[in-house]
Amino acid sequence: MSLTNRRRFIQQTAAVGVGVATAGLCQSAVAANDKIRVACIGVRGRGNSVMRSFAAESDCEISHICDVRESVRQQRGAELKERTGRMPKLVNDYRTLLQDDSIDALMVATPDHWHALLTIDGCLAGKDVYVEKPASHNIAEGKVAVAAARKNNCMVQMGTQIRSAPFMQEAIKYIQTGALGKVHFGRAWETSRNASVHLPPDSQAPADLDYDLWQGPVKERKYNSALVNNAWRWFFDYGTGDLGNDGVHRIDYCRWAMGIEGMPEAISCAGGKLFFQDDQQWPDTMFVNYEYPGQILQYEMRLWSRPKLFGAGEGAILYGENGSLFLTNTGWKAFDANGKLVQQGQSDVGQQAHVRNFLDAVRSRKRQDLNQEIYSGHVSTVMCHAGNIAWRTGKRLRFDAQKERFDDAQANDYLGREHRRGFELPKIG
């Protein structure tokens, strides 16, 4: 017996982005002997890795695989059957999942432009959701996703897995002892040499791809093989640039380590395409400042530069009154005021632990136990969106955390987007 067999399934939705649900839909707890049935949406690359982490948990069953590419879902289904002995149902259109009350949770690992809508529709259909970062394509969608999760008491976790890494938990405990004193400044970064992005001529979509569904809420455009396969991340309509791709991890754990829970008061950015002469739209260089009362968090991004900062291509460093703390994706080091190493630790990146943390919350129904609950994930995602908007406007922007709006009309034009007919953003009452 699955979790949702004991739920009162209030409403089924047959239209993308359309749904009205009643509070309390996701409140039931799963029995100790029941397996949590998870439908995985988007399993080509990162999604395949996360799906394997879910499949590795003994109390979890991958009941459905959903992907708009027939060849991908067939391949992943066969691989999962070989791995687990069970063949999941293979689905092209995720709306089928919303109407299936045997499914307890969704795993979402599609391109960015689908993250929030799948989270929203999942919550409105009574499903808990594990969604890959960033939590949304834009601020307006993220705000609705939080509202949908709250309305139906759904467990929603964003896939910034380092939140669950043992080394990060150790580092946070160390900071909480007060050893650093007041932390006034944090600096996070990424330095790497990315590949250039060049789109081939547009062409016909392959027969095994549901290209209309892949586009979803984005305005229609002709199929481009490079755009759909991997370059989508670097274009305004589909991705959030590297700030939303890799930056969200570093910004998130820097913010957490600094003890910052809410939105920044002001954001500014210097950056642009300084190196690549190619088709990508997002910048390859950014220096973003996030201002809080008594604290500043800075993010530095150089996608063309091989030299590392402090020996790490990706990381963060916190400066306190009495010392500093250095974070990478797998470890931490604490230094006293004289620069002497006083404590350190390391572990894996936390992906398996992050999935386990989500499944435990699905059982317990304790939202506060999630290591990256949707609102916290939304805050870090908004910081990425706000940095991008500050770059696009060229302005220092002030942000109203309650209304989630800027003090500038031009900036507010980037809060959301016009959704294609049939893929509208729901209104949550």
C-alpha cells in the first residue's frame, strides 16, 4: 500500500499549470513498511544520477520514469530494471503522473525553465517534490512554488546536496560555537575554463522527442539540436546562466555559513561577456555583491580563467572578527586570526544523504527537518536571479523581501515572463 492510497485525493488536474487544491492534501504519513513511490521526471544526465540515488534507498521504489525523449526513457527503464529487478512505467507527458494516486513524490531534473512549474503542479496534485537547483527560472515562478508547497503542506526539497554533506554539517557546528566571532564578509566563487557555445542551423526535431512539451512555457522557436541537448543553460529563455547553475551551490553554502536566512536588501553586479565570442547570452564574468544589515556576501565568477582561488576552482571563504573559514565542495578549514589552521574536515558531497533526508521528511511530514526546504532554496535561487537582473539592468537594486520586488521598474520587468498558452502559471489563493 502506498502513501497516496491513504490520502484523500481532492483534485486531479488534466491541464498543465492549472489546478486548485485544498490545504492538507499532503499531510498523511507513510507506514513503516510501505515503500515511497517516486516518479522521476527528466533522466537524461543529472536526473539519471539523482534517480540512482533514490533507487539505492531500500524503502523507495522508482515507479515511473518520465522523459520527453522516447529513447532516453526506454534506456533508463531497461537500466533500472537490470539494477532493481523492476520495470518502471514509462511516461512521456508528466500530466499522466499528476492523475496517478499511486505516486507519492516527484523527482524533477529537467532544464531550468520547467523546474518551478513541475514543482507547482506536483504540489497541487498532492505530491511531495525533490527538485534540482535552481528552484525556478525566475522570481515570480519561485514565489508561486513556495505558495503551492505551503498550501498543500508538501515536502519540497531543492537539490543543493551539499546542505546534507557531513563536512558541511561539521563546519556549521563549528561556526555556531562563535569561534570566528561576528562574520561580516563572505566570498564565494567559481573559476574554470568552459567550452564556447555555437549553435548549428535550426532543423527538424527528431521523431523520438516531444519538442512541444520540451519547450513548455517558453515561447515557440524552431528546434535546434545543440540548444535542446545541452546549450539551453546559456540562453535567457531556458536557463539561468552559470550563476543559477553552479553559483547557486556556492552562494547557498556561503549564505548558510554566514547565518543569513533571508533575502538581500540590495544587489549590484559588474560583469559581461569578456572572453567568449559565441552564441551564449549569459555573461562569462560576474562580480555580484549582496548587501545585508552588517554583512556582505560577494560572488565571483570567471568561466574562462584556469587559475584557482585559494587552490579551489569552486568554494567560499568567510571572514570573521576572530578568524576565517574556508569551504570547498568536499571540505572545510578553520583558521585563527593569525592564519593558523585550527580545525578541518572533509566528506563526500552529500547527494545520497540529501535524498535520504527528503525521504525521511516524506515519512515524518516534518518540513523543518528538510536540509534544503523550498523556501530556503527559493532564497538562494532568488539571489541568483537578482544577480542576473542587476547585470542586465546595470543598476544597484534594492529588494523588498516581503513583496519580492525591486525598487526599479526595469528590474521588475525581469521578475517573471509571459507563459505560452497551455502552460500558464497558476494563481495560488
